[in-house]
Amino acid sequence: MEIIFTNAQFYLFVVLAIFAIGDYCGIISKAKVSSVFIAMLLFLIGFMSGILPEDIIERAGLSSFASISASLLIFHMGTMINMKQLINEWKTVVTAILSMIVVMIVCFILIPFIGYDNAIVAIPVLNGGLISTQIMTEAAQEANLVIPAAVAVVIYAIKKFAGAYPASFFGVKEANKILADYRAKKISATKVENTEKKDEKILISNKFQTDFICICVAGLFAWISVSLGELTPLNHSIWALLSGALLSYFKIVPARILEKGKASGLLSMLVYATIIPSLAKISMDDLLTVGITCLILIVASLIGLITCFYVLPGWKLVKSKNIAVGISMGQLLGFPATYLISHEIAKAVTDDPEEQNIVLEHIMPAYVVAGMTTVTTLSIVVAGIFVNFL
């Protein structure tokens, strides 16, 4: 009986079950509760109570492949970048970059209060998503920085909570203004452009975009990126992102290549697996320190962003204080959360489909591009740079 509950398949099931519970909570709460937050909370409770072994990821047989999965996923994320949309929404891109700089400045200001390592780890995580968190957590673990590694994971798990309300609140304010202008016949309805890349003819034709070919192509450029990372000063994550973006832009590889290879979900889970061990090292004494540090970082970042883009003239490029604040929250939310919040805003202010279209036309491009500029694109570059400062 003991063998049944100690083999690799059992531990793999436990890990997958925790992620599944997180997803279930996210679905039934209509994304009001973060699935990642629930999963990380369950792992933390399991580790601190002794229910879960500290080396559960290793026992589940995930450690080896998990450590090499990030470069594959980063290449995949590069193929998701819509260059044309980024160029068209250049004002949004510049505003999003400015918002990332604001968070960096806030973190540097907080160094005397939270410590140098915590601030350095937090910058890419606040600016980004899973990959940035994985890069910084792994580096912190290798440097034996227990608390900074945990800070990275906790911030990642809760930052969507912090960004969702301001993005929605200011988005609704802007939507009401848009509707007032529309109802006063000051603006007219146009078709909202699809934010996804359309199917195009590429070097690898559709009939050859099989599971194994797509995964093989991603594996090839992951290997090249890691090799370049060892030969040059640039981190492998930057090489993987750039190669994915350029190859997709020039129609050499398909967009969202690992989704076509039916592997993106599995690889995402494996990347999550690389950050879970940092939670196993937190003691009860550390928990309070981690919690206070994360609270200070998130509250200070929100104050800094809202001050810059609503009180100070950081909003002038996009000509709307509300939209500027919404864009600045993109780094906390990421895509597709920004896409989903755009639709929530439209549905919150009107039940009329045409009026919802008007709202989406004005809000969704800015929100979506902000999320992709920060989380999908630039945050990986930021992580690739700041990882060298630990």
C-alpha cells in the first residue's frame, strides 16, 4: 500500500490535481479568484503542514524536463507577438514602457525598506508573468536567497488581484464617456479588429504543422537560444523571444507554435513546477516577512502608477487619464487577462451589442497591446537583464 502512495505517478497526480483545483476555482469564480493564487496557496499550506514533501516536484519526475521547458515556452511566446499591432498602437507601447519604468523606480526607492535582493527580484515579476517569475526565482534559488525567491512567487500569484480592480474601475469610467459621446452622435461605430494573428501562408505549410514538427522547431530554436546565451552576454530568454518574434513575423514559423503542437499547456505546467520548490523553503517566521514585503511592493507600485498616469501628465500621449491607468495595469495582468477585462468593461456599461462594440473599439486595443508589450515581450528582456544583478 505504501508503494502505491509513494511512486512517481502518485506525486504527479497530486501536482496536477492542485493545478486543476486552481483552475476549477478560477472558472466558478469567473476569474475573480486567481487560479494561480489558489494553486500556490495549496502548495504553501501543504509544505508548511508537512502534508506535501518538500521535493514533490522531483518525486513526480518533473525536475529534469521542467528545467529546460522555459526556453521552449519563451520561443512560443515570441511567435505570439503581433508586430503590426504593436506598430499601430505605438502610443500604447510607449505608455506601457513608461509604466514599467515607474515600477522600476518605485522598487529602487523601496530598497532601504525591503532590501536590495527583494527589489531586484520583484522588478521583472511586477513587470511580467510566468517566465519572468521563473527566471528570477530560479536565479534566487541558485544564489540561496530563500525570501527573495518566495517573494517572486507570491507577487506573481497575487498581482492580478492588484491590477484587476484599477483596470476595471478606470476602464468603466472611460467606457461611460465613450458611450456618452456615441449617444450624442459624436463618434460612430466601426468594426473592432481581431487581436489575434490571422492564418497566413508561411514557410512551414499547414499540412506540415504537425505536433512533432512544431515541437521540434521550438526545440531547435530553444537549443540555439540557450547556446547563444552561453556564448554572449545576453540571457537565453532574450534570444528565444527575439527568434520567436522574428521567425513568426517573417512567416517562417506559425504563430502560437506550441499551441499548434498541442504542448503549450503541458509546458506551462512544467514552468510552474520550477517555481514551486521555492515555497517549500518558507518557514513560519519567513512567511510574515514575505507577506509584508509583497504588500509594500504592490501597494507602492499601484500608488506610483496611478500618480504618474492620473495625477501627473503621464497620460497625455494617449490623451486619456483613464486609458493611461488601464494601460499601466497591463504589466500586472498580462494577456489574455487584459482581453477578458475589456469585454467585462463593455458588458458592465451596456447590454446593447453595438454599444459594446464601440467600447471595445476604444478600450480593447490599448489594453491588449499593453498586456502583450509588458508581460509577453519586454518583461522577459527585463528579467534577462536583472537576473545578472542577483
